Amino acid sequence: MNMPRFFIAQELNCGDVFRLPENITRHIKVLRLKDGENITLFNGNGQEFRAALNLIDKRHATAQLISVAAPSRESPLEITLMQAISTGERMDFTVQKCVELGVHAIQPVVCAHNNVRLNDERAARRMARWQEIAIAACEQCGRNHVPRILPLQKLESLLNDLPAADARYVLSPAGTLRLRDVVAVPQRISLLIGAEGGLAPNEEQAAITAGFAPLKLGARILRTETAGIAAMAALQTLWGDF
């Protein structure tokens, strides 16, 4: 049975004994863990620590770090998902599943066809939530590096300041390129996914001008929350660690 895993945002060293944060303590209570049982803690630096629960009462728990390991669970394929923000829980779902699939970073994007409009305060709350979802996904899937949720950007600004990549793809129903036709194997990929209404024609053309190859995944039009997940799985199968 796998030990429960928890992210903790602090420096970790073997032998340390410290009080666990309230959110982890609450989770320990839900799991009905007992004094002396082991858990796994990680802080995003690539290591994970086996820790023994030393004291649990109604409100507090402490743990001692017993041993450290650095298992490699990151894909050799570095994918940055440039995802147009979507409504409701769609974006939450995309973040969660793409972290499980091994995404390197997620860049939320504002496009013309977005059905959601965020002021600065709401955007900050959504960004914080997406980062929490990424952390929770890492706790579940065993990753010890937490993918960054990059600052929200308008597509126009993003296309003017793109990160380095070996390959750039934009999912497009009108695309003619299929992944099986790609000859050169990339290591760093930027993948652009449009909103629920897709990219506007001028946005797609701007992306193509910026070096994004229009990519088609089969004959069916995928929903925005499905497209990134499907593309991630396909990329990992071809060139990653699937």
C-alpha cells in the first residue's frame, strides 16, 4: 500500500521534527492515521521524505523525517500547455489531468472566444486555485516537481514573447499535420489549445505566423477540456515516457 503523500512548502531535512500544517493535519484525521504511521512529504525540489507521525491529538500533528529519496517521475518530454481559460470546472479538470500526464508548465491564455472574463482579483483567485489543483495532482500521482501555473496572458502578448521550444503546435480542426507525420523528435514542446469556441481565425493565423504548426487530432472536434488531455497523452506515447 502506498503511503499518503503531502506537499509542504518549507525546507525539509532528514531528522527534522516539526508541526504539520493544519490542512495536512485535517487530512491525516480523515485518513485515520495513527501515531507512528508513515507518510511521504515533498516540497517540489525533486525529493521525497518518509516521515513518521510522532504525535497526533485533536488539533495537531508532528512528524519526523526519517529518510530521503529522489525518484525520477518526470517525463523526458518538456511540454508547456498554453490553454485558453474555460468556464466552470473545465479548466480545473484540464489542469488536474495534464499534471497527471506529465505537463511541465501550464500557461493560461485569454482569447477572443473565451466565455469567462476575469478581473485582476478573480484572476488571482483562479490562478491560486489552479496551482493548488496542480499540487494535489502531484500528491496523487507521485510527482516530486510541481508544474508551474504561469501568469495569465492575452494570446497577443504571449505570441510576442514565446518561450524557447523545439516544436510549437496549435490544435486546429483545419490542420493537416498529424503527429505520426512528424519526423524530428522534439524535447521541448509548446502546445496551444483554443477556448470553447476555438481560436478566432486571426488568432490562429497569428499563432501560425509565430511558428505554431496547425495540428489535427483525428476527424472529430474535441472540447477544449478534452483537447489538451488527448494531445498530452498522444505526445507522451510518441516521445515521452508512456
